[in-house]
Amino acid sequence: MFDPTAFDNIKFMMQAEVYDRDLAGLFHIHHRTDIMDLASLSREAAITFSLAEKPGLQVSLIIKADLAKLAGELLPLAGTVPSVSLRILYTGSEQELPAAKMDLFERIWGTERRYERKKIESDQTGTVYEWHVYFERMITEEMLPELGDLVNFIAESLQMEAKDNR
């Protein structure tokens, strides 16, 4: 039997929080990934979901751990803390994710995070807008109880309308 890493434990709890809300009928889960990059020995996991009644605006919770984090955990190295990086990605059409809604998101998520807006134009799928939230601190296992609050906050943000920004 293997000993799970911080990445494994955080991934499990992140997914459990989303699946609980899916079972309760609040969320619809669209996709889940668990990627191991053998070239860089990094891992990334994501779960993509939306409000059940509004599937057009999707959110992905994405965690990542690189080789240094894994090595620091498996080979107890001084100064390393088992942790992952966290990014949240909102995706939708211009109707579901207009600039006013992204402005609202930046206001409610606060100034201690980094944001990025992307407009992706495709002849095949049309135009898609992305709004990224980058957490500037590493997420540790001690923060696991806060994951439920984070998922609740995401649910509340999905229910907000852009007109609230006026």
C-alpha cells in the first residue's frame, strides 16, 4: 500500500467537496483530469463543474505539484513544505462571462490574488472567455478544512449576476 502525498490528499478532498454538491443537485460535473508529466515529473489534477441549472459557465479547480514539492515530501528536505499550487478557471461565452462579470469576480475575490483574462477565438468552436484566479501562496494539508468554504464561495460567485457590479 502506498503512502499518499499531500497532492493526493488535497486532490481527494477537493474532488470530494465538488462531488458532494453534485450529489446534492447543486453542481453538474463536466470533466475531471489527473495528469502526470513524466518529462518534468510534475502532477496536475482538475475538476470542471458548473451550477446544475447554468451549465454554460464552468469552473475548474486545478492543483499542481512539481518535482521539488514531491522530492521535499518523500525525502524530508529542510525548508520544504508539502503543498500544491491552486488555480481557478472560469470559462464561458461572452454572454455567460462578460467583462462586467469578470470585474465583479475581481472585486469579490480580492486584491491578494493574481488574475488573468483570456479571449480565445476559434473557427471551430466560436469565442470562449476565460478568467483565471492564481493563488499566490501554496496550499497545504493544514488548509483542507478551508476547501469546503472555497467551493461554497465558488458556488456563490456562479450565482452572482454581472448587474450586481453597478
